[in-house]
Amino acid sequence: MLFNLLMENCYFPKNRKTAVVVPLLKPNSDDTQPQNYRPISLLSSLSKAYEFVLLNRLNQHCIARNIIIPEQHGFVTQCSTVTQLLRVTELIHHGFQNNQATGILFVDIAKVFDKIWHDGLLSKMMRLGFSDQLIKIIHSYLRSREFSVRVENSLSTPRPILSGVPQGFFLGPKLFNLYINDIPKAAEVHSAMYADDTAIFT
């Protein structure tokens, strides 16, 4: 009942958009370097439940219109690192059979989840045919967000979030996939994507 009312009003509660960010050290990384920490957002249970409802709506539209490109296997139903590896192996094997060498370029964009342009994401959702209602809800979800950083027992002053999507919850990965879904393609060039990890090969 509550979520239906929120959706009817195209609203995401402001008091549920302030995240507590906990920096988690990446495996085998130098703990003295800030860039080696992954920011994980902690939000309320109610916020997570509402995000899950919205994620189902996004997924229904993506599946019905076959929106997510086949090169993307991250955060996609029935896809995984294994399915992507099988796909890449098959493409390389096909090249061997045709006496073709395969060159691969690995792309890693630093802090890419934090760099997503909100207006650009909403514009892409319009072009992908999402309903006005859902786009307005996502707009409400993204705007006026704040975060505080927790390190042990210390909590920083809240700061505004002007770009990016939250990491560690339901909507962030799906919104990221929609944002990069229009990655350019070229003849005889293949790409393999798992979330923000990309390999380009030919």
C-alpha cells in the first residue's frame, strides 16, 4: 500500500536518501591509498524494499523490450562471469579456426559508478521507452541525495551527491547498465562487459 502510494506520486522519500558510506578496502590493496577503497552505501530497510519494487519494474521493461545489450553479462538475469567467459572463449576459438589472431584491450574506468550524469541517464531512459511515471520516480530517487562517511565510530557531516548511482543496493547496478547500454559498436570488433569491467577484442 505504501509503495503503491509512493509510485502514484512519483516520489522517493527524502529522509530515505541519506546514505551512510562505509569505505571497504579492495582485496590485496594498500590501505594507505584512498583510491583502494570501495564506497558501500548503507540505507534503511524500507529504502531497500522500495528499491526492490522499482528494480522489478525496470527489469520487466528491459526484458519485454530486450533492452540490455548481449555484450553485458553483469547484473543480468541468467548471466554471470561464467557465461561471459564462455562467450569470449567461443569468439576466440572461432578466430583460431579461421587463422585469425585476437587482440584484446581491457578497459577500467576509475570510479565509474560515481561519475554517472543524472540528466543523461534520465534522457537515455526516455529514449528506451520507460514510462513517464518510472522516469519521474528515478529522478526523485537520484536528486537531493546526501551521504555521510563512517570510519569506525566516527561519522562525517552530510554532503550532497551530485552525480553517480549508489553502490551496494538494488537500483545502482541496473541504472549503471542502462547508462552504458548505448556503448558504440564497430564492425569486426567485439566487446565483453561485466558491469564496469570491459574487454574489447578483434
